Amino acid sequence: MKHPTGSIRISEQADGDGLLDFEDAVVDGLSKVRKSLPCRFFYDERGSQLFEAITLLPEYYPTRTEIEILREHADEIVASIPGNAVLLEFGSGSSTKTEILLEHCPPTVTYVPIDVSPSALAEARQRLARRFPALTVTPVIGSFTDPIDLPPTLRSRPRMGFFPGSTIGNWTPEEALTLLRSLRDMLKVNGRMIVGVDLKKDAQTLVRAYNDSAGVTAAFNLNILARINRELGSAIDVASFRHEAIYDPRQGRIEMHLVSIREQTIGICGRRFHFLAGERVHTENSYKYTVPEFQELSRRAGWLTGSVWTDAGSQFSIHELISPAHA
Ligand SMILES: C[S@@+](CC[C@H](N)C(=O)[O-])C[C@H]1O[C@@H](n2cnc3c(N)ncnc32)[C@H](O)[C@@H]1O
């Protein structure tokens, strides 16, 4: 993992799982019979900015609802956090929601935001330094799917995880099970984790959230093609693709696709990829859960389930998970 200049180096891991190997992932994904691109590559500098713009859209209820729940229950959520705790955030992005928790945390906690987006981490770090001058922030550029080796001074401290934004929904339930297990290992015995999970609801509300009238989510989805052009020197006609978001009620997931408007062949890194008119590239899943479904998944991953906080309209949920000694 890489660390922004000036931060403590937590580990010397290279980009081991090929996370930052954009070229390999693109070639691999577009070589499949059903073409796909991994959603973690949405978040270059432009993608992170577009995601922040999405969070402000009237149709995009998850961010404002999760913030509303956090504001209402922040006291309870961080009530038991010890003063020497390490607060690890998985996919921290702008760290906006974290500020709500930090306002209620002892000033002596150490905050470790983990994200694949260096620009988002750098911006968040600067903002947090102004807002919480006494806070120690130790950003990690990399994937939270990799093990994290905390520096010796932090290793024996109690750990609390924060995993907001329903990012867990980007994994299939089976993959989420594996991820929840590995996060439990990372947070150690008696570790706690606060997870934001979007709830199942009517298809119209869901589709509108991922297909807004201003076209910001479309720009976010299409940006991955622009990123291929920028970083891999391709010449994809981005306008020859359109954004599509559909809800699959059977799987309980929103799917985002890029649809080729016409038949075309695209060159990337010396390879050629053929697209039929109407052919799709699957770019993201966003699974939705009921509260009992997510609790069941967490228990299967070895967590004890604690409090659950929701909004009055039952749109979004925040779960407290506790890592037991015996799991
Ligand atoms: C849906 S956004 C949520 C951002 C923020 N936590 C929030 O709730 O508003 C997902 C964030 O996770 C990051 N991300 C996605 N996959 C990741 C991975 N495997 N490792 C680290 N960060 C990841 C993205 O860069 C992005 O900032």
C-alpha cells in the first residue's frame, strides 16, 4: 500500500492484488464473454469528485439518510470508544460522515482512513487537520481487502471499524461474507464495526437514485471510459456509450452498465475489443438488504450483531457488529 507524503508508513505492501493495475483489470474485464469493469476503478480524481456530487443529488437518498441517522445517534454509536482507540475507516472517500463521529470521540483517538483514491484521502486529510487540529490521521492508500499492518505504536490499541456508504453492497453476498470475515480479523477480538447498509425498497426509488435527472451518475459511470483514455492512451468515443441502471429484484441489487450505442471496435494497450450495438459492460452492483438479512450475513461471518439504527422511513440502516473472543 502507498501512503501520502508525510503520513506514517503502515506497511510496505505493493499493490499486491493488482488493485492499482488498471490495465490488467480492464483487459481482463473486457475479454470476458459478458464484459465487465471493476467498480473500484471509478474512483480516480474525477470519479471521486463526481461521487461527491452524486451524494448531493435530490434522488440520491442514501448519503443524506445515513448522515441523518449518524447525527441522531452519534453519541450512542461512539459511546464505548476508548480514548486510545484506532478508528479504521474502509473506503473513507471524503471522510464527511466520519466528522460526525469524530465530534463525539475522545480527541486522543487515531484515525486511519483507507481508500484507493489518493486525491480523496489527501483532501480529507487537509480538511480534518483544520477541523480537528489535535487528531492524528494516518491515511492508507490501498485496498481494505488487503491485510493492514499497523505500526507498532498502534498495534495493541483497541480497534473500531467504520464502513459507511453501503460500500459493502458492491460485493455479492458470498463475497461480502468473505470480506466481513477478513475485516473481523483486522479489527481483532472485541473490535467493533459500524456498517452502513442500504435497505430494500421500491424499485422506482432505487432506480432514480442511480439514474438521476441531472445525469451526474451517468457521468460517473462513463468516467471509467474517460479514465481508460487518460491513463491507458486509448481513444474510446465516450459518447458512443450510454449509462444504464436497472434493479434486479430477484438478486436484490442495482446493476450499473455501460451500453454501446453502436457496433464498434476499441483498441486498448495493443488489444482490440469488439462491441455489438446494445452490448453492455457491467460496471457495478449495489446489493440491498433487509435488516434481518444483513444481520444473518454478519453472524455467518462470525460477528455478534448489536444495535441497529434506521431512519423514520426505513430507507437506510446502520449496524453495530462486535467481534467475539470465540469466533
Ligand atoms: C460509495 S463510496 C463511499 C465513500 C464514503 N465512505 C461515504 O460513505 O460517503 C466508496 C469509497 O470506497 C472506496 N473504495 C472502493 N473499493 C475500495 C477498496 N477495495 N479498497 C479501498 N477503498 C475502496 C472508493 O474510492 C470510495 O471512496
